[in-house]
Amino acid sequence: MIEVVSLAARFALAQVFLLAGLSKASAPERFAQTLGTYHVLPERWARPVALWLPRIEVTSGLLLALGLAQALFAGAVFLLLVAFTGAILVNLVRGVEMECGCFGVGRGGRIGPPSIARNIILIAAAIVVAKWPTSVLAIDLPSRVEGSLRTAEGLAVVFSTTIAMTLILLLQEALQLRRTVAAVGERTRGDTS
């Protein structure tokens, strides 16, 4: 059972970090501006971090997907998530309302309790992968003997995880679109009065 959970967690983390890293890498200047709004790094660090963080996220996501050095890269993801959560918490305590920038500029919504909850779940997933790396669909771990999850079962877990992550992302986009439409509607009503 733990192999199934670890495999699902590994591929969920891989998808999240690949998506987040690729979307941040596509607009490094805008991402640097978003980083600056957090006010947790010296201003001169925003641009270098905006250039390197997406590379680290993509590398970690890719290597988790391949199953290479799972404990190491799950540990790296754990540390990143703890840092991200700390930055969000600092700004929530300050009362700052801002874009998360978690999945690039304009994605991930605004910081708030859902951001913290999402990160806590991802932190738990990273702990599971680091503590119980799985040999299924992994390049660097030899297959275990009897009782081990087979490749076909592993592919089913990966497929299910991918569908679940896609549905979560679609739900987030739908909620963001709903908020945007509501805000435009409020502005339109305010302009006509």
C-alpha cells in the first residue's frame, strides 16, 4: 500500500514542479516582479532567483518523474515547499493581499489559507517519497521481490494521479475564472450607477 501512495505522491510532485517551473521560466521578468512583492529576499536577488528557481523546479520534477535519486529530490522539493510556505505565511501575517506566483505569473491565485493547505499536502507527499522511495517506474532502484507493485499497476497509479492532478488544475482555473467574471461584473455595475 505504501508503494502506491509513494508512487502517486512522486508523480503528483513531479507534475506540480514541472508545471510550476515551466510556467515561471516562460516569463522570468514578470516572475522576478512577483518575487519582489513578497519582500522576503533582498531586492537584488529577485532576478537571479527568478532565473534559477524554475530550473531547480523543472529538474526536480523531471528527476522525480524518472525515479532518479528520489529521496534527494523529494528532500529538495520539501525544502522548497517549506520556504514557499514560510514566504506565504509571512505575507499573510503582514496582511498583504497578493498574487501567489506559485505556478508562474497570473497562475496559482492569491495567497491565503488554500495556498498553505496545498503546500502542507505537497510537503507530506515529499516526506512520503523521501522516506519510502518506490522501485516502480524508477530508473535507479532495482525492482523489489514478491509483493512489489508491478509496472502495469504502477502505470495505473500514474494515470490516475495524472487525471486527478488535471482535474484539480481545471477546478482551480474554473474558480479563478469565476472570480474574474464576478469582479468584472461588479466593476460594470459600479460604472453604471
